[in-house]
Amino acid sequence: MTLTQGARITGAALAALLALIAGAWILRDLLTAQDPADLWGFWAGDLRGRGVTPLTTTIADPVLLLVYAAVAVCAPRSPVAASALVAAGVVTLGIRLPSLWVLTAPYMDLQATDALRTRALYSAFAALGLGVGLLITAVAGRRAAGDHGDDRGPRLSTGVPQPRTPTRPAQSVAVLAFLLLGTAGAVTVAWQVRWAYTAGADAYLDRFTGGEQAPVLLLQPPSAWLAAVVAVLALVAAVGGLFQAVHTRTLGAVAAVLIAADGAVGLGFALRQKLFDRFVDLGLESQLLVATWLFESAAGAVLLVALLRRGEEEPCAPPAYGCPPPPPPPPPPPGGYGYPRPGSGPPAAGGPYTPPRPPSSPPPGW
């Protein structure tokens, strides 16, 4: 699916507005923190650096900022602009939707002032509206068959512009995405099942919705909800890798950033608690958890490098992309003296075709 130039510009503008919202909250926390380095510690779960005024962002906010900035820059020219807009819109709805009920929860009175909660609620509504706008732009901005618009690729020899078609991941990249994303999604689901079993139904439900037994910060999505979003993105992109689907590159890259961020936060916690120094003495569950963080960090980095590489062009198909018919084959080059080459003319009715012989003497005037 390709987009018109107007849809590309609209999608880039919506992504830029989302980036401004996320960047404004991060800037607010940078100015509020006692030390800019404390903000990373806060994202990694160290609440000692939050100071008197509460910080508001989590590791999901810089991840979203990175996604929005990439979409805003690449959407005007990228052949996978449509799937990029869809991926950005889906992850926005998935992460920001819980704010609608979390910010109105009774325990949030102790987390932030009314003015800060009001700003966060307005930001959540704006982000959700812009996320829906990204999805609408990706669907409504599809190019009609036969319309080449302004998205022109290299021109054919006939002068007809060749439209740029969405690029699929290479076969090796698709296999790698299937293995790593599928494993990461399955591991995330397995840990959620384990924690639901150990915590109980009521406590785990609060982890999913952000209830009083598992309160969250101002802009923080509930932990189980965020895990479910990451697992769904990773598994959908992994299944797309089996078919070298176009969305595997964009949706997989978004999932890879979230996976790598979760692994980085976990490793930060492990370093603060010196878990690597006493890894052998840890219980089996703690060892598996540290190994999961290592795998997420490595898998996310590898997936980003692989999925952000240039993909393979899809074959041009008129029903899907309105591609022009292939140009006719060029005529054969002329022979000596401007006569056809032997065998290039039509066969005679009574036998093989014999080209005329060139004149025995040069033409007049030579």
C-alpha cells in the first residue's frame, strides 16, 4: 500500500506533533530533576532521584519520542510510510489509552497536583486523537490504482514515472525477525502468566489496569498492560516475518525499541543491586529474569540494525499499485549499411528468411 504525497505530509505533521508532546514532558522532567542523570535512574526504577517535585515520564516516553521523530522524518519519502504510520498510531493508542482511567484514579491525588493531572489528561486526549489521525491518514491516503501522484521513483525508458512500492524485509531478515520477535513475545507472555499465578487474580488485574494494589506514576502505563502491548506487537510482527510482510519492518522496529528499552531498564536495576556479582547465588527465577533482560537488550539491538536496513522492492503489480505496463522490448540494432541483421526479419512463406545482400560497390557520394 502506497500513500499520496498529501497523506505523507499529513502523517509526518501528526507524528511531529506527537513528538512535541512527548518531548515537552521529557523536557519538563529534565528541568525538574536535581541532576539530569537522575532522570535515567528514575526511568530505570530508582525513585530516590525524583526530588520534592514528582517526575512524570517513564522509559516509554523517550521510546515514543524516538518512534515519532523517525516517522516524521521518513514518512514524506519512505516506501513503507503507510505501515510506519499504522505502527506509530497503534503503539500510541496502546500506551496512552490507560491514561484515561489512571489519571482519574483516587490514588493519583497523592502522585501529582491537580494542575499537573489536568495537563497530563489533556496530553493523553491529544495523543490519542493524533494516534487515531495517523491510522485514518494511512487508510484514507492510499493511492488509487493508476494514480502515480507525486511519489515518483526512477523513470522508465519511455518517460513514464515508476512509483515506489513498499519494500519487504529480505528473507534472512524476515527469518531473524520471526525467531527473535517470536521468542521475545513468548517470553513476555510466559512471565506475565507466572506473575499472574504468584500475585493472584485481583493483584494482577490491578497491574493490568493500574489499580490501588499496583499504583502507577502520572504518565506510566500499567506494567501488565504495557507487557501485553509489547507482546502483541512482537508476535504480530513475528508472524508477518513468515510471509516477508511489509509491516514486519516497521511494526517489528517499534516492538524492538520497546523490548530493548525494557531490557535496558532491567539491566540498570541488576547493576544497582549487584545481581551479576552474586548471580550464582540467586534463585532460579531471579537468574531467569536477569537472563531475560540480557536477551531483550541484545535482541532489540540486533532487530533494530536488521529491520532498519533497506528492504527488497516488491514486484510492480498494476492491480495493487497502479503500475504502468512494462515497456515494449527495444527494436534490434541495425546491421551494416543500415540493413537488418540476419535472422531479425519475418520468415518467408516458403522457407527461411534470407536478408538482402549489401551492394557490391559503395553508394554514390561515398
